[in-house]
Amino acid sequence: MVYIGDYFAIALVGVVFLFFLDTKTSPRYMSAPSKLFIVNLMLTAATALTDLLTVYMLGKGFPLWLNMVVNSAYFIFGTLTTTGIALYLFMRILEHTHEKHCMKRAHIGLTVLLGGYLLVMVANIWTGWIFYFDEAENYHRGQLNSLGYIIALIQLAMVIICFLRNKKTAGNTMWRVLLMVFPVIPLCFIANFLVPEVLMNCFVLAVVDGVIFMAFQGQRHGVHTLTKLNDRYRFFREVDYRIEKGEPFQIFLINIKNFGNINQKFGNNFGDEVLYHFAYALEKLFSGSMTFHMNGTVFAMVMRYTYQSTSEKQCGIILDFLEKGLEVIGHQIDFDYTVAHYVADGKEDIATDLYETMEYAAAKARGMNHRYVRCGSEDSSEMERRRYLIDRLKKVDCEHGYEVWFQPTKCLSTGRFCSMEALIRLREPDGKLISPGEFIPVAEQTGLISPVTWFVLEEVCRILKNNPELGDVSVSINMPQTQLLEKGFIPRFTGIVDQAGIEHRRICIEFTERAILENFRQTMGVMEELTQNGFRFYLDDFGVSYSNFNCLHQLPFQVIKLDPCLVHTGKDGKPDYGTVRTLTTLFHEMELTVVAEGAETENEVNLLTEQGVDRIQGFYLARPMPLDKLLEFYKDHEN
């Protein structure tokens, strides 16, 4: 009966340790709490083993000094275990707080308690405060035998106080842990006095370890729930480690592009099975490599780089595997994929920058319908430029960077420049202009376009209000469809225009057909409400991509802008004005105004005029210009 608690403790520690190993945690990138958890498991096991050893040694004729050492080790291991558990709980409570003084106080408090107990244990050799042996070598409890329990209670009280002070950041998981742990130590204290012959100390410590494992370590931080591969957290830790050590390595970033079709065809449960089998097969391709499930259908493989020929062979194996596909539950699954391959050259700084470069190269490859891309210095340079643009877009303000330029559009029926398109410009700190074709896509992809567009609207309204010499000219503004669907867009848009006192008909919203089709019904609702309020809509770049006439019948557009490609890329490379004439006739029947873009020569202007278009916009008639040039332009052309 005496040994049963220790046996159960050792068994429970063993089970927890086996489950911990199943999380594929490597000491290389194991977190500090995880390392401490392993130490606590070892201390718990050591406490149980020394407890068994102390009982076994009694009355067996072992030397007195050996009995003293083993019994002292039992008490010390026990207090070290409770101290380690307390420290672990402190780390979990304070891991999301930026205040360092709490952790410092916890370290001081635990060190004082542990140091004091160790001094008492040393003094016990002469005083017998904790335990002693009589002349017949019989074991006796000392007056301070329960000091370890008292210290454990103090440590628990410290943890509870720390939690109450930091409960806003500690989380509900810690609260549940304390609710389970709080009764354990007092019950152990009571059981020690009521049934002294049953040793439950170690079992209680093992139970606490089990609770902690289920609450924190059992979540398998760093392991993907479905595929059981290492996740992106471990990827960045691993790559940063290899960069720091200067190890030669390579990365394969694999993106499965057609997985949405697999889910639609077979269902999500089958899709999960495909992901699991794919991850398992991918992990088995090479021994010594590390495979990661980054997110969704993106996987990464990190392995040592030796020779170029070996790397090419490994690349071929991966591509062959992807080409063959997988057989899952009787179905042959073929993959549409992109593989980005990066070989470290010693110039890497951090894993996040490296990964961004690979994602950028993969996206560029997808755009060109390439399945494999080798990331090189060009991709790194382009990604570095992209990071600079993002940083510039975040820091720039309306007074020191952004400018609104305008490109007038000529109305053929009156001969006047009756409208113009507002275009955003961004300047470098040294005054040089950054091409809109370079920074606008970056702003759209990173969600930084919204403040830019609002600035354009406010600036357009201010310019129209303060420059009456522009007459009743209307202005079209390019508006991302995502912004059009933002909550509160309509009242904010209308409020800016009304505050400037500008007639609604003079402000036009311009966007492409592709953006509409992605959220058709929501877009239609916004357009109808704004049209009822007097605003007008331009459909830009007609002739590119979808060109869906059904869209024009259902949505309240007033103006269609024909893309320059309809003129510049006709049959045999020659201009095809017949297409322009046919479309113009059709749109006129639909009571739509037609604008032809891209007129760069006098001949093109004359030919477009013959096709019956209503307006022409192009460099031959007017290039984009800042406000001062615009005012001069209108002054000259009004005469």
C-alpha cells in the first residue's frame, strides 16, 4: 500500500512523456516553458524513484550516511518539483504581458523559498528538523517534516496572486488549470496526516504535470492539428536557427492550387483525408528533411544543401511526386501546383523575409502559369523593393508624398474637355515620382489602398470647390471594389462630397468589371443607392478579361471606357477599329456613353472619331498633369 502512489506517479509520468514525444518537439526550437515542463517531468520521476528507494533501504543494513543522502534527495527533489511547476505557471500567466517586474518578483520569491529550504536540509544533518534516524536506524519525522508542504502552499498562493493581478492577459486556460490544481496540494497535506502510511506526494505531483500537459503542452504548439506536420511557427524557428548557424540549406515551398475543386467535388471530409495522405507521403520523400504545413494547402520542406547535382535530383523527385498525384480511398487525385525553390547563399537575414521572397516568387510564377520557379537575387531585389514600398505607403501622408494629377477627356460633340480622370501620384523623399503601376498593386494587396482613395476623393472635392474656372467638368475616381463594400462607405462618400458643396453628378466612380463579378449582388446594391443620389459610374478597361454584357444590363453604369487593347492589338498586329465601331453602336443602343482610351497619335484620334465614340482620352490630347498645369491647360483650351 505504501508504494502505490509512487507506482502510479511513475506510470503517469511515463504516459505523459510519451504523448509529449508525439508532438515532434525538437530541443532546437523548443520553447522555454516546454523545456521546463520536461525538467519537471524528470524531477517528478526522480522524486518517486527516490521515495521508493528510501522505503526499500529501511532495515536492510545500508550505511546511515547513504540513508541520509537518499532521504535528503527525496525531500529536495520534491521541493524542486513544486518550484519548477510554480515557475512554469508563472511563465504561462505572464507570457502575454510586457511588464517584466512580475516575473522578476516571481524568480526572487521562488529562489528565496527554495534557498531557505535547502539550508534547512543541510542543517537537518545535525538538527533532525526534517527527519532523523535513531541508534537502531529507525526513520523518524522531524518537527519541520511538513515544511515542503508549507512551501508548496506558499508557492501556490504566489501563483494565484499573480494570476489575479494579470487575469486580463492570462486567459481562461490558466483559470481552469488553477481550479484543478488548487485543491490538489491541500488535499495532499491533509492526506499526509490522516493516512501517513500511504505515500501520495509523488502521485499528486504527477497529476499536476498531467493537468499542465493537457492544458498547454497537449495542444501540440508547433504541430498542425490535421496533418501532424510541423507548422509555420516551427518553420520560422528552424530557418532562423540555420541562418544563425550558417548551415547550408534549401527550401521547397509547395502550394496546391486546385484544392478548392477537390473539396467541391468530394466534400470537405474527403479533402481532409487528401491533405493528411499528401502530408504523410511528402514527409516520407527524404530522410533527414523537415516538412512543414504552413497553412491551408501550402507546405514547405527544409533540408541540407550539399551539391547542385543532389539538389536538382531532390527537386526532380518532388516534381515527379506532384505530377503523379495520389490515390486516396480509391480516387486518383491530380494536383495543380506551384513549387518555389530557394537555396541559401549566406546573405539571408531572417526567416520571415526569406519566406516573403519565396511567396512573391511563387505568386509571380502562378501568374505566368509556371509550376516551378527557382528563387534568385532578382526575386530578392524585387521583394526588397516591395518591402520599401509598403513601408513608404505606411509612412507617407497627404502633405508629403501623395499628389492628385488629372488627365482630361475630350467630348467630341462639343469639342470641350468635359471630364477628367483623377490619378494618384506618390513621390520619394527626394522628389522623384514612383510609378502608379508599381505602388498601386502593392497598396491593393496589402490593404493600404483605402486611405489613398479617400485622400483622392477629398482632394478632388477641394480642388473643384476652390477652382471655379474648371467650370462644370466631372471627375472620375478609381475605387477598389473592396472599399466600395466597406461598412459605412455610402454615408462617408456622400458626406465628403456634400461638405465640399459639389454636385453629385460631377463625381464619378470608376472600377473594372472583374471586381464586380466577385461580389455582384452587394456591388449592385451600393451602385443603385449611389446612382439614386446622383452619382455616376464608369466601367473601366472594357475588352479585357470577362467582358460580360449581362453585367451591363443589370448594373447602373452610365459610361463605358474601352480598353486601349481593342485598338492596339487587332488582327495581325494591326489596329482593328471595326470592333470599336461595333461596340460603340451597341452601347449607344443601351444608352451608354463610350470613352475610347489610349489615343497616342493624331491619326488614332481621327480614326476613333470616325467610329462614333463620344469621348477620347489619351496622351495625344492630354497627358496626366498636376493641378497648376491643369489650370493652365483649361485656360488655354476654353478659348
